[in-house]
Amino acid sequence: MKLPPAIHRWSMSPKAAVRLQERLAGRVRIEALRRKVRWVAGVDAAFSPDGQRCVAGVVIYDLRTHAVIEQQLAWRPVRFPYVPGLLSFREAPAVLAAVRRIRIEPDVFLFDAQGLAHPRRLGLASHAGLLIDRPAVGCAKSLLCGRFEEPPSEAGRYSPLVHRDETIGAVLRTRDGVHPVFVSVGHRVTLADAIRIVMQCVTRFRLPEPARLAHQLVTRHRLAK
């Protein structure tokens, strides 16, 4: 898949990365999806045991047939230090490399990560979504920032995730009685779109299937190379 030209370099200090996040956050677009979603690309990343390399996986899932139609992996060396809130600077280079390898262009990317639900509104789903410039959704397993009331226990119910008096996502119950997930806009979708896409991708598990399969893919390979 061909990506747009790079809009920034990766070699920078953490302070410069924070400033870049603040600038890029203003470029994230919240807009309604213009076409029906069929192919969803689940995206996840993991680190080698020594922390020196990152592996990213993309699994393209067909919502109509409930089948995986393509999957790709890419490894990249980790060149940015671990700093809370700046994880995308460690993961995104591998994610972009994996996305470049896919042959089928998906309708939307579903990241096992935060999007706008980030202190500076630029989690991996927004950062990579902006660099890919395709519709992107964040669906994280845990809370990064904000406050919320526990949503009702029925599948599909949700409550707003609020940070600094701004709604930055939704705390969504994907199945009856399970722990909720944290859904947010990545890029070029609305929050309503993001919630709908996540629920369309849910099968027997708490996590939406494309993101769950991408997580399994990178977990298997992080120890294999």
C-alpha cells in the first residue's frame, strides 16, 4: 500500500516529540465515514524481549465473510527511549513498514491503541492514522487518561470518556458483563463511527476480532526472531 510522503522525521528528543504531538494533534480530522466498511485492518505492535526491536502486524479482516484475507509483519529497530505518552514514536515506524506491505487497501484501520484518548490527543491510532491518512480507530484495553462512569453491563452500551472537560472517547461494553474497552477517534472518523466499527468487529471475545488477531500475530512473532 502506498503511503503519503513523510511529514516528520523520527530522530528527535522527547521534548521535541511532545511539541510535535501538540502540533500534529491539530491536524487530526474528525469526519464521517463516506463508505460502507467491509475490510478492516487490525493493527498492533510488540517489542522483542530485549526491547531493542519492534514488530508490527496488520491483519485484514472481511466483515462479510468473517475471514482473514491478508496479514503482514514488519520489524524495525527501536530508536526512541521509553517515555510515557510517547509510545507511538517507538511503534509507528514498524507499523508504517507493515502497512506498506499490504496489498489490499482496507476501508478502515483498527488499532489496538489509543487515538484521541491521549493526554495530548495523539495516541498511536491518531499518529499513525495521520501518517497513513486513512480512516483509523483506536480501541485500547486499558485507560490512559480521563474519567468515566462504568457503562451498563449490556453489550453495545457505553459511557463518555472525559478529559479536561472534553469528551475524548467512549468506554464501550463489547459483550455482556465483560470489562469495557476504550474507543476513540484515530483519524477521519467520528466517535459514532468508531463505536459502530468496533461493535461490528466483535465476535466471541471482548476485543474486536481484527485487533485481537493482530495482537495474537505480533505476540507469536516477538519471540521468534
